[in-house]
Amino acid sequence: MAAAAVPPPRRILVVLLSEMGSLVLAQPMFAELKRRYPGAELHMLMFAKNREVLDLLGVIPKENVITLNDKALGTFAADSLNALRRMRALDLDVVIDCELFSRVSSIFSYLSGAKVHVGFHPHTQEGLYRGSFMNRKVLYNPYRHLSQQFLTMIDAIESDGRPLAKAIAHAVSAPPPLQFAGGEVAREIAQLEQDFPMLAGKKLVLVYPDGGILPIRAWPPEYYEQLCDALLQDGYALALIGLADAKPLAQRIVAHCKHELCIDLTGYTRSVRHLLAVFQRASLLVTNDGGPGQFAALTALPTLVFFGPETPALYSPLAPNIHCLYSGLSCSPCLTAYNHRNSPCDGDNQCLRRITPQQVLDQARALLQEAPAA
């Protein structure tokens, strides 16, 4: 049955709870919402831990952001009640639920009071079921980049038919680079070189070896050790980055390399903005699939990103400075919306192990030769 005609929305809420990197991939969607509905207020529901990235993008007014603290059940419950009160008071017209895995987001969408609920739906496919609360059901397409699928959700607001939004894929482009205040980057770089004087005059390679909540996405630690050894022998400085809980892995690599130009920066950066300022000092980033690779799309830093359990066809950062490494085994990608990221792999992630240190070293050297001197 065709969907009823929808008047231009006055207030739109976007629900994107989960990963920081998805916020960067959603940037084209925010830009298109503003273009298509210039008179509409944009609001956001998200986890508090990801708020900083949204503020960096500058796509939603800060006063229009509703956050949930998911660190403890009690605070999450209290925040959820407050969020529902705020959403109901807004008299929303449209909710766009961008989640692939979360059922709670569809509940928030339903209880928001909005007339139009846009969200991914399985239709005749297995998996992905998150309830039947959406009245603008978008077919999840595992062959189309996630940024394009987010744009399809805008089409679904006023589309009809089944499935909705039978349209040619939108073109997507790199997000605009992050703008720093005058002198901000110079101050952060000066502080970095004051804290680590051995970096002065050296080209710097940043390495993010942590797998985060999905260790199967990580290139093997012993491969990182071999790569770091070779880059240090080439005369480059090398810094391990990540959150403080990634320090044991970083310390393992530092201890293996036993080189004064190999330093541990895990837990060093105060914020994502500080991390991106450090990116301005570097000549190369080597990273597992995750937040740092997506953040690099907000800069000009040449970046190598490992993919295997997930695919760059869906999740590649949208910027020309990003170079994806993907072996494309018959079982890749194994983490999908259809299995809620429950991989059948036995932990022997050959999709990443078959990307050899020599392959990565060759590509890293080529990019470093093109990079300007420190």
C-alpha cells in the first residue's frame, strides 16, 4: 500500500547511537537534510560518549542534541526517560533511525511521538529485525556504501511503493576538513615535541593496532611489530595511538621494537580534536578498521586502513587520502547486519593475516616518500 503524502517536516530527529565512525559516514545525510528541508529543525539522539565527534562535525546545533549515558543501567534508564520527555515535547514530524543492530533505537523512534518513523527493515530477508514500529521501512542493501544508504533514508520520508526509495544511488563525497582555531595546531604540535623531543625533525608514522570491541578486526600484533621494526630502520619516528585501555598492546610493540623513536601515545590525547591536531604533525596513519580511520577523513593525512571481517565497499572512509587494504576472501565480510556482528570465524582471521607486513610496508613507504618533510 502506498505511503500517505507527507508535508515538509518542521522537526526531524536522527537516531544514531553506536559507533563514532558512523557519525562521519552520516555527514552526507546531514548535509542533504539541510539542503532538502532548509526550514526544518534538526535534532539528534545519541550516546553521550560519541557527542564530541558530532560537535566536531558541526551538523546539529548543540542545544538540539539529546544524549544517553550507557555506562550503567540506572543512568541509562534515567536518561531514557528524560530523552523521551524531550522528544515528546518537540512535537517531532520525522524520526530517522540509522541503527542496524539496536532494537532499543526503534523503541525510542516509536515512543517519540513522531508521525513518520524511517528505519531499516528486513522485508523478505533474514536478520536485521528490530521490531515493526517503522512506517517508512527502508531495505538494507549490503551492496551499497553505508553513506548512500543513510541518504536513501531521506528519500524514504516522502516515497511510496515497496520497498521505499527506488532511486539511483546518491553520489557521496569526502566530508569537509576539520577547521582549527588560529595557532591551535601549532600549539599542540609544540607540546607534543616538548613531551617527546626525539620526534623533532622526523617524519612521524601513527599506528592504531587495537581492535576495540571487535578484536577480530585487528591486524595481528606480530605483523604490527614487523612493520614498526622496518619503518624505524628506515629512520621514521613511530607512535602508537589509542585509548588508555589499549596501552598493554602498545607497550608490547614498544618493548619489541626497543627503539628511542618508538613511543606510546595511548591515552595521551585529551579528545578526538586533540588527536586530529596530532594527525597534522604525522606523515602516515596505519590503522585497523575503526574510529581513527574515519577521523582521518576529516584531515589530509595519508592513511592505510585494514578491512577483512567488514568490507570497505560499505564502510570505507570517504576521502582521497584513505587507502583500504582488503584481501577479499570467500568468507569476507563475515560481520554483517544479518548476523548482528556475530562472526562464524574461529578467531583465525585469515582475511587480515593474508595482508602481509611486506605488502603494507611497500605501500607505506610509497606514501611516506610523497609526504612533505616534518
